[in-house]
Amino acid sequence: MSQPSDSISILLLDDDRGSARATIAALSRLGFAGQSCDSADALFTYLSTSPARLVLAETNKPGLSQSEFLRKLKADHPAVLCVVLTAFGSIEGAVEATRLGAVDYVTKPLSDDELRVVIEKALRQQALVAENRALHGQLESRFGFEAVLGRDESMQKVFDLAQAVAETRSNVLIVGESGVGKSLLARAIHRRSQRREKTFVELSCGALPESLLESELFGHVKGAFTGAIADKQGRFVLAEGGTLFLDEINSATLGMQVKLLRVLQERVFEPVGSDKTRQADVRCILATNVELEPLVEQQKFRQDLYYRINVLTIRIPPLRDRPGDVPMLVERFVRRAKEQTGREIVGVSDEAMSMLVKYRWPGNVRELENAIERAAIVSRRPTIDAADLPDAVRDLNRLTNSNSGVSAPQNLQLASGLDDLKPDTLAHALEGPERRIIQAALDRNAWSRQKASSELGIDRTTLYKKMVKFGLLGRAVA
């Protein structure tokens, strides 16, 4: 390994001048820039004014405590790695040095090749530490509360509560409309918890029938049912020591709710087809896109399960109630779209941003992200313009602008006639924009009623009735 002499700064702590000169010479031959210090005080004085990446410290000297030196180095200069050099090595000394942060503990004297191996090993470890810190910073940026959901004043209560619950071991219930960012908040809570080094596992309860959901959650043994050709680990096993996020808990059947209640209360479960009970060291975060209390009253959701999970509840307001977050989210989604599409998109025009802020976003943050990704793909310019936005966004703004652009006399006439405006007249006036918004959502989702209803924030039955009303059933799929 050959490095330019000024690319690596290594400090040597050795009060034996002859030994120090020999080590500095060896470092020079290996291509490293080295500086010797004859005392710990001199070394720390040097570090206070000059950078260094690695310290080679001879700590087996009278008046120098290895433990005190390593503690001070770690406290004052945590980015500097240390290799302990000693003429009289011992297992106890090696254990202590490693416990206090030394990356290696080697016995002198060292040949040039041995010294090179020691330094390369330390520098590799330093690179890994730097990479881990960078990744941690990226994760904090990506999954920090403000980064994933916004900075609107209405969100501050959400952030405060999320930060508080992150530090506990209790289960959490997140309530919010579809697309509002429940999964992102769950990941952010996990990243701030003591379980951050373990796995985050996610499962949507609404995506699977009860039989498959039980197997996905708890696993199964070979032969438990037709098609079970091998043992399978469930999500509770995969999330061991970490966090399990169960979305759409409101869609779980009553039978599945009984099984969930048991594992949440007793922290035990059995894989499907097995009589072997397993422990569940898992922190559960659950989410629902509807309020659970009405479901409890309708006996569609178990009251005992509701009380079990409704201890720490976080409600995320819809995006329409915090339009001040739209510009910040747009900026983030533009950066992401640029990375994913490879397009040189630099931002959004003022006109387009105005439209984005005014729009109600029935699909919440998810719909906004999809809109920006689509706009980044279709735009032929570095800046996303109004023409690049989805029809639903532009249609709503055209309707708003046409109303706001009426001349003063017409405005007075309109105001004076409000008392005579019948409800069916207003409903008729809104049919055109409503039909275009629904058709645009269907177009974006390949005419899938399930996906379109989720984006629009309405159930499939409501969407179906509106499609019948507006004559849009011809192309629809399930």
C-alpha cells in the first residue's frame, strides 16, 4: 500500500527517541506521513491544532496509564483511531485496550510489513466507521420525523408524541388517511428507538385473506395445510428484537384479532400447524386509515383489542389541512424523482407550485409524490411547469381561477343571487370537475377501482356509484 506522504497523518507516542526515529523512518518507507511525540501531553497538544487519522501509542511507560490515555483520546478526539504498541504484551492489557476503544494491540518490534498490515487494518476500520456514520446520517435525514412528513405547525404535536413513544417499548397506534405517511412515521419511530439496530418488518393486514395472514404473521410448519411444502418463518420471527408494523389493522377479521390480542398481551404465539409456543420479543406499531371506535360500536373490531392498542395513539392530519408542507415535500420529491428517472429536473415553476398548494390531495402525500414523479417524466424542461401536472390538479385550479376571475359587477350579481342558488344547481355545477378528477385517477391507475379509490380517499363502493353516475364503467377493472 503506497500513499502520498501527506495523505495520511499518523502520530506516534514513544519517549524512546531511538525507537521513535526507527518507526518514523519505517512509516516514511511505507508512504505515510508520521509525527512523533514523546509524551501524552505533547500528543494531545498536537491534536488540538493539527488533524490526524491514527495514533500509534506506546503505553507501557512509567507514569502513563493506558486506560486514562485511551479514555481521554476517545473523549476528546473520537474520530482518531488508536493502535497500542507494547514491548510486553498481555491478554489483560489487550482486553482493556479493546474495551476502551483501541482498534489493535500489538507487540514491538514490528517489521515494515507487519507495520503496514497493522496500519491498513486500522484504516479499513476507520473507513467502515466513517461509512456507518454517513449511512446513519442518511437514514436520519430520510426517516427523521420532519423529513418524512413536513414541518407545518400542525405536525409539531405529532413529532413530539412520536419522539416520546419512540423511546418506550410500548405498542403504538397510528391513525391517518391512506397515503398520509403512516408507514414512514413508523419507520422513523423505529429509527429513533432502542431497537434501531434490529429489523423493521412491515405487513398490510388488508392485503391478505385471514388464512394467509395468519401464516404470514406467525409462520407455519411443513404440512400444516395444502401447499405448505416447507417450514416458513412468520413476520414475528423476522422482526425478532426489532419492530413489526401492521398496517390496515382495521381490516383484520375478528378471528385474526383474537390471535393478535394474545400475542400482544402474552408475547407468545404458535406457528400454524405447530403446538410449539414461541416467544415474541417484538415492538408492534399498528396503523388504521379509519377511526376504530365506530367499528367497535358496530362489533366489527374487538373492544379488548382496541383498548390494548389504543394506549399510545398518534393521529397524522391529512395533507389538505397543512398546505404549508407541500413546497417542502415537493422539493424532496423532485430530488427523488431526479435520482430515480435520471432527468435533470431542477425544480417547479411558481405557477405549478401554486396549483400544487391549492389542490386538496385526497390521496395525501402518496398522491403528491406520484404527481411529481409523473411530472418529472413527462416534462421536457428542467423545471416542472403547470402543463406537466396531472389533469386533476390542473382541472381544480381552472375551476378555482374561473370563479376568482369574474368581473366586479358579475361578482356582485353572483353574491346577490346566492340565496336563490338551489343545492341541486350547485351539485350539477360540480359534476363536470368531479367526473374529470375521477377519470384522471382511473387513468393514472390503469382503471383499477381498488387503486383509484385508495388514491381518491374513498371506498370502492362510493367510487363504483360515481362511475355509474358518470358513465365510466366501460374500461374499469376490479
